[in-house]
Amino acid sequence: MAAVTPTFPRSGAGKRQPNVLLILTDEWRGQALGSAGDVNAHTPHIDALADESLTFEQAIAGTPVCCPSRASLLTGQYPLTHGVYINDVPLKPTGMTLAEAFAGAGYDTAYIGKWHLFGSPEGRYERRESYIPEDARLGFQYWKAAECTHEYNRSSYYAGNDQAKRYWEGYDAIAQTADACSYMRERPAERPFFLTLSYGPPHFPLDSAPEEYAALYRDRPLELRPNVPEGRREDALRDLRGYYAHIAAVDECVGRLLATVDEAGLAESTIVIFTSDHGAMLGSQGLEHKLTPWEESIRVPLLVRRPGMTTPASTDILLNTPDLMPTLLGLAGIAVPAGVEGVDVLAPGTPRPTSAFLSVPVSFSSLRHDGFSEYRGVRDARYTYVRSHSGPWLLYDNKNDAHQMRNLCDDPAARPVRDHLERELTSFLESLDDEFLPSRDYLERDGLTHYFEVNTRQGHVGSPWGDWESTLPGEESGWSVNVTPLQAIMADPVARDIVAEELPDLLHLDELERCLPATLVVLNAFMPELVTTEGVAAVAARLSELGTHGHAESP
């Protein structure tokens, strides 16, 4: 499929406004599709969508973690502007949101699934199971959503203004798909709709896909990416079996959505978008989570199918998360509101971005666990360049080193490229009034120093290829309820006693062995009545008093 410069028809005067179906997944890597060449991925329905879509080969999540990315999608702004630069900070927009712009243009708006923008102001996930009031839904009218849950087989939600907690039947993605299909079939034909279906999978936990999909990968040989080091291969294979099982399940859901679009006679009036909020490392570079600036974390799938499009095309246009809002509004013929920092990358005659801005203003959660400081960078069509507070850190030629196993940052021959990208980065910083301050400055300014994840104990890791190191000053190891597996905590007698005292019911759980690979924070997310927020906080406080111990947290 050759790369093209697309020209998409715009909705205008005399034309019916198109419906828009946005399929948003969580933690889906841009590489993880059959249509993208991933031999492990069983994605026949999404591949069929790709055969009728424009594929963005360079779609980037510049802040690759859930809440900041979702806030950028709905505001068209970068994290330091909309204020959600760590997880669980409530989004309080100062301008018009994506759904409000659609509603203002006469659309019915709908949201189904994971939200994660209501936030938890105490910083301890205390509102992840809470009812979300109407004024916090940011312009969405039809509402069947929950703040955040990863218990996909007992997933809660709230319907409209009913404050009674409900539960999706079975695996939540399947039930959410059925609800979205009903919405599209039963709504009035004379009004266009903007429907966002926000799936939780393939985000961890990775062992909870329905059996029919898990069975596809139980004994199947998998190909690991070359940048998974030898010492991480076994763990990566285990994780990827669950990851691809979730992907296969969601692919089936996408197939049902597309079938409903056809059966309801909506294909000629509906734009379909498939994407994700960010990716995941899953063993690449020896790392497990997201937040980092490597390709597996920042590059996401993005397929856009417009009415009448039957021939696949691809583009190397760079699109960062804040660009998605103005681009979708442009396709629907809706004016982009004031305050939006992203650009409509498909607008005829509009200068397109030459790079995507990478920005993690605060080191928190797994980033601190691995010893990485806050960073800024740029990703253009060929190179990735990243700077920490100590100076230039990473430089990759993604054309000749697709798996980023040779850091060119200190290579004299690459100095002209680095200097060019440094100027590109400086331009972003200046245009966004980003002073690139230390993490603590932002947290103190905004009153966020109490948040759980920003106090994750610092670790240290190094490149499997010997060409980069953690960037936080100093090196310490310690317990963290965010990232230390329960198994490691339980292996230390003193730490085990603390867990026994603060979370006594956990140790008597029949399925305790199944919980051992998880962290206490993850267990709190999907069994909050047993692993209480208060208990986890008490464990965290007491473990922090133990100081350095013999069990380093690096993977």
C-alpha cells in the first residue's frame, strides 16, 4: 500500500453531516495489527476496516499514558495546557471540548465504556468507581460509562443520570459493543451522531480475556520483537499471549460494530475511526509499561474510513493526539474552537506538522519506578529525539533501526540530525510556553504532590544494548505499591507482616496465588472492597519507612 497525500471530502453547505463512530482502545500498540504486518495479531475485522480506510503510519501518542492522552483527545490541547499531566487529575476544560463542538453543530453525542477523566482529587483512585455527574461528561449526552475499571468480566458503569451502579454482562467489551449497536440502530435518522466507544482491553490484566480467545494463544508460537532482551523473553511471551487474546476479542467486537453500520444503512453516512490512547512496552527495551518515548509506547493505530471509501491508502502525515480533535471536526465540517493547539492534518492547504511533540512533564508511576525523569522530545517521519533535564538522551533513526537498538545521541556523525531536531523541539517549547521545569515545580504549583503515583519509589534500569541509562539523579531501590509485585513484597518477612496487618483479608483469599504477579494498586483497582484504598495507602506509608532493601524493583 503506497503512501499518499489524502484529500478527504469535507462536509459543507447542502451536504448531510456525517455520523462519526470513534472506536478508542486502551494500550494498543501501533504495530499490533495484522494489517500492520504483525504475524501474532488475529485481527481480521480490523484488517478489513484497514482495507477501506486511510491508515496513518505515523500516529503518535505524545504523552503515552491514559488520562493525559484522553484529555488531549477531548480538548485538542497538550497536557500542560489542559492540566492533566498525571493520571487521575480531574479534567476541567477552559475551552470547548470535542463532544461540545459536535453537540453545538447539531449532533447527538454518546459515550460508552471507560472514561478516566473525572479524576480522584485525593490522589488515591478514590473516585474510580464513582458516579460521574452530568457536568463532568464534557458534552456527551447518551452515557453508559465508568471512570476506570480493569475488571473486564465484572465491569461497572452508570447509565445517564441514574446513580445506581450497574454491571455489564460478561466480558465488558462485548456488552458495550451490543449497546453501541443498539444505539446506532434505534436512533432517529434525521440527526447525525458522534458516538465514542471506549474499550478497556487490551490494557492489563492480561489473563482475563474470554476463554475462546485465550485458547487461541495458549500454545501458539509467538514472534517476539527483536528488542526484547533474552532475560525478558519468558515474561514477554506470557504477557503477549494475554495481550493478543484481548486484541482478538476486541477485533470481534469491531466486526460486530461494522456489521451494524452496514445493516442499519449507515455505511454511506458514517465516518469510522479506530485508534488507541497509547501503546505499551511489553518487554521491548527490557521495559514493561508505557510513559516512555520508545515506539512501542508512543505509536498507536489510526484508521479513518470515510463514506464511499473502498480502496485502502496510507499516509506518513504525522498526527499527534491533540491533532485528532481538529481533524475529526474538519471531516465533519465543524469549525475548530478557540484554544485548540492541535491542527487539522487533513485540511486542504493547511501546513502539516513536520514532527510530533513528545511531552511527559512529570515523572510518575512506572516512569519513576524505572528511574526515568520527565522529558521532552520530537518524533518526525524518520527520527526520534528525546531530551531529559541532564541534556540530550535518545536519538534513533527509525528507518534504519526500526526497533531502536542503536542510540545515536552521542554519535558525532549524527550531530547534524540531533541539532536539527533540537531546534524543532525548541520551537515546540516556545510555541507552547513550555518552560520544561522539574517535575516538582509543576506538582507544587498545582497542588498535586500528594498523589499516589508521583511518590512511587525511584528505581534504576539500563539499556539492554548498553547505550542509555535511567535519567533521574541518584539511584535507590525500594518498595512501591504501584509497581512492586505482591509476590516480591510477600517474600520479605517484615513487608509481609505489614500487608497482613493492613490488608488481613487479602492473605486469606482463596485465589491469592493468582494475585501474586499483580501490584497492590492493580488489586485495589479490581477488588476495591477486599484491597481497600485506605489499606493500600497504609501499606505504602509503612513500606516507605523501611527504606532501601534487597529487592530492587527494576524488571
